[in-house]
Amino acid sequence: MKSLGLFSLLIINLFAQEAIAQKNTQDAILWRISGNGLKQPSYLFGTIHLYCDAEKINNSTIQKCIDSSEVIALELNLNDFGTLIDIFKLAMKSSNKTLSEQLNQAQYRIVDQACRMWLNDSLVNLDNKTPMTLLSNFYTSKLMLDCRAAPVDFLIADMAKQAKKQTIGLETVEFQESILSSIPDSLQLQWLIAFCLNPEQSQKDLKTLISTYDEQSSDKLYDLIFKTSPELTFLKEEMLDARNEKWVAFLNNEIKTKSHFIAVGAGHLAGPKGMLQLFRSLGYTLTAVRY
């Protein structure tokens, strides 16, 4: 469920677009946070971790929101060299238990066949990967989307860097690793095997997710995540709700003194305990911004 540049429009044009967006729709993946005593607005933007069309993100509306913000808040501070090193180390980290130890012969053949088809490699060479890491390799394969997909988070980080904005991370790589590690091995293997049994369906689901993202509908994205991955329902509290509450509690204080452009996974926006609802419950006004 991971080419850059261009700039601006006048701020008055951005606010005019926001007024039109509020009139025409009440859903978006980019939201203006105002009211509740704020001297200047902040912005909440939903990202997606695999995306092909950088130019759709690198547009004048999003750039103007970044330009008008003092701080760019990402899940991870992708403009910090130490964070990038930690991400690389995590991606290269070997599992304590090889995949061949966890798969029976039939499952091993299924996963090996998928490796040969989608990664042009053998499971023998990937045996020390965790199920989640191998699954990530499948999804980031060029065959999956027929493009060099990149996380929108990195695009936003680059736009922030070009604008010379302070960038912060809401979490550390170590914390995110602990979340992934908390997912039972049995469930990770279940996801991996499900992919390998029907990679075409996974490819179709991913393309549907991206097309829904292009519709700029946080509500549809939230529903689609649980429709295509119903097993995530059991991890919702830890992976979504608890993190949403922690982030909003922190940001509630921060946006009162400095305007923020907040970019987090789009699945964190909607839902009864999503960030949109949490900010509203604190008295803020959330206005949809379409681009």
C-alpha cells in the first residue's frame, strides 16, 4: 500500500481556488486548516507511497501552500541525511528467519515463481528478506506500474528543499520499524503469498488506489484501503488511529506559532479517528483545496 521542480501563483488565486473547491466539493487530499485562533493557515496533505506522475504533485497550488508555510512536517524527515541512511539500512536489513524456513515446498515454489516473473530474480537470492521487504520489492517493481514509481513524500520533501523550508519528521525510522515488526510473521507471510498467488489482482488494486488518489478523494481512499486489504482492520488502532492522535496532539501546539504544511499517508486523513476529524474536534476549520 512509495523530476521535481516548478513554482507559483499569487496567494489570492490560491484562496479563490479554495473557495471554489469548498463550493463544489467537500472532499480532497489537500486541506486548509484555519480558525481556532490561528493567525495564519496551515495545510494537511495526503501522500501515497507509489506514484508515477510527479508533475501532478509538482503544481502551482501545492507549491504555493508550501511557500506560504514556515515548516514542512512529514512522517519522516526525508531531507535529513541521517534519516535517509536509516531508511537504507532498514531496506537492507536481513531477517532473523529465512523465507525458506517459513514456507512449505508448495508456497516456496509459488513465491519463487513470482520472484522470477516480477523481479527477474530467484528466491534463493532473496531468502534473507522479511516477507514485508520482499512484498515491497514486488510493488516497487517497474513491471507493477510500468513506470519508475516514487513516493509522493519524496516529491514533497524535494519541493520543500527547493523552497528552503525547515523540514521535520513526525516519527523516526526506528519507530516505523517497530510498527512493521509488530505485524505477526504469519500475517506478513499471508500477504506475501496472497500477492504471489494473484499478482495481477494486486496490480489491479494498486492501479485503482492510484486512480482514486488522482480523484483527490480522502473518503474513497480510506474506504478502498480496507476494501482491498480487510486484514488491516485488525491493525487499524496501532497503524492509523494511535498515530493520528499523537500527530494531531503535537501539531495542535505547533501550528499555533508557525504555519505548517503537513504531508502524511492519505489513509490517515479520513475516518472517524482520522486527522481531519481530530482537527475539527479541536475547533479548527478544514477547507478542501482542489488542484
